[in-house]
Amino acid sequence: MIGIPNSDLLSFSQFQTNADTWLKNSILPYYPATKITYITVGAEVTEAPNNISALVVPAMQNVLTSLKKAGLHRKIKVSSTHSLGVLSRSFPPSAGAFNSKYAYFLRPMLEFLAENQSPFMVNIYPYYAYRDSSSNVSLDYALFESSSEVIDQNTGLLYTNMFDAQIDAINFALTALNFRTIEIMVTETGWPSKGSPKETGATPDNAQTYNTNLIRHVINDTGTPAKPGEEIDVYLFSLFNENRKPGLESERNWGLFFPDQTSVYSLDFTGKGAVDMTTNATNITGSNGTTWCIASPTASDADLKNGLDWACSSGNVDCSAIQPSQPCFEPDNLASHASYAFNSYYQQNGATDIACSFGGAGVRTNKNPSYDSCLYMTTGTNKTATANATATPSKSSSSVQAVSMLVLGSLLTASFAFM
């Protein structure tokens, strides 16, 4: 997912050539090697200090036209992200309604989304609902931990968590305007692990609980009370803590990782694990040479090939050792070659969790995968023990990078992009 910032909306909305040039320079050189499926035009424009909402749809249309010229409009969808502030009402969910003061740009946008089968993108934050109204919203309800149910008196639907209630408020708002076919994508959700003294809900335990329960909820395709069993695409916010971000303490602490790439807390992405409250939120992911990264036995051949190709090209891994007649060529299969490349990238990039992601195709192991004369490198070495496999430091040659923590079932991804 690549984002066009609010500051560029004016230029994108005024001139088609600006969108064409941007696509040519910022997208086409990296596609399809980089998996790009969405372009977001503007972000939470209703919250922006200047009245830029009217620029969004014209800018979206110009970006779509550029994609059509490149033949990519069916592969890359165009949308824009919104805060829950686009609603005038969100409780009960069945009363969900868009704020009429945004009708001048929301209706044309919804027509655009419906016509082009693009999702309505919304940022959902139960944390804020709890923080700003803890007398009305219980912590358990916000964390998917509630043992009681909230009944929507208009529909009789039962809600056990704030996340579902907020999504269904959007569902009902879309239905009220006769846009029932537009899917909802949650482009941001998460929970801060640290806050100011008044932000008592911002703790590592609560962040871990929310994200663990969220993953389980999404992976199981639970859906919502209004649309049970329906898949929901969800992006976790955020991959890293932003230690220089202004504002309250919580604003700097939404990440799964510290800036040094160590984990803030452990998180199970399978949707099967229990919440582990005993994990020490310090340097729990750094490897001192005792772990390796190999191909996941559950990864598809396509994902393994994509990861292998990326590691040996953009990832700057020296893959000479897996070429014919070299020490790690045999066994000549995709899993073996991918394991070697994955581990080389993993070790030369600090042996952190994220360095073994590969879109879910990589998995860490404490068992040395070396065999015969094929020796897998470890952290702290800049070459393998084989004579023909020298690793080079990783350097990004791309001005656009998309990093995906994991994709499971419904799209559950912690993602960011640099432009």
C-alpha cells in the first residue's frame, strides 16, 4: 500500500500529468517486484487543518486514469483513508450515519469506490473510545475481553467488542446511502504500549492483549454481528514506535518494535496462541547467532519464490552459494534455496523478527540448518563459512519500500511505505 500525502492533493487534482509522472517515477520501476495492491490518495482529510476534502476525488480520478494508461487499474486499487470522525453517529451501530457536512465529497467518493470495486478505508481505534469515555466504555470491551454483551436495541444484534461495533457503524452508514456492496478495509488499528500518566490504558499488557485478540478475531473470519463470517482486511498500526513524533506520550508508542528493531512485546500472528503476559518487553528478538531463518513449511511456492528473488536482488544477498556446482545448490529445490537466502538476509540485517518476515514465508529456528559443506551464516559474520558465498551489506536501492510483517487468511498486515 502506497500513500499520496495530503500535501500533494492539490497538484494531483489539478493536472493529470502530475499523476502520470508520479506513477512513472514512484511506482512502475518497482512493480511488480514490490507487491503494490492499493494507492491511498490523502489520509483523514476531514481531520486536516485546511479544507482539502474537495481535492480528494479529482486526485483519485487522475491516479486511476494513470493506472488505466499503464494497464494496472484492475491490479492496483485507489481509495482514501478516513477517521471515524466521518460519522455523525456511531452508537448504536445501526444508527451509524455519515456527517452531512462531508456529503459534498463523500458521495462522489463512494460512487467512485463502488464503480471501481475499491474498499472504503477507515482507521479504527477502540483505544481512543476507551481513553476519552472510560465511564461509558469498559476496558474489557475495548480489548475483546468482555464477558457481557451490548445489545443494539434497533436490530437486536449483540456486540462483545468495540472494534465490531465501530465497523458495523460504517456498514450501516454505507447501507443508509445505498452503497451496500462497498467493502470495508481497516487501514489502521492498534493499541499504544505506553502513555502519559493520564493515559492509564496505554500499557504493554493492554497492547499485547488487544493485538493478540484482534489477530485471532480476524484470522478466524469471525466477521461482525451485521456481517457474520465476512472477511475483513486489517492493517496493524504500527510497525515501529515513533520516538520523535510530537504529541502525547502514547503517540510515540504504537509500534510492535522499538526503533532499534527489538520487540516491544511478543505477538503471536497465528491467531492460535494465548496472550503471554510474562514476556519481558525488552530485547527479546535480537539473536546473537543462536537462531536462523528458514523457509516456512506452510509457505506456498509462489511466496517462497518471491522471497527468494527479492533477497537475491533488492535484498542484496549474495546467492552464489546456491548456484549449480556450489556448496548449497543441493538439494536443488525451492525451499532449500529460499532458506539459504532468507537466513543470509536475516543475519546481515541484525537477526530481528522483521528480517525473517518475507511476507510470512520465513520462520525462525534454533536448529542450525547447515549441512555438509553448506554452512549458514550467523549474526556478526559478514560471510558464510563456504568459500563461494560472501554476503554483502544490505542497501536499499528503492525510493519506495513496502514492508509487510505477515499475511494470514484475511489480510492482517503491519505495513508502512516510504515515498
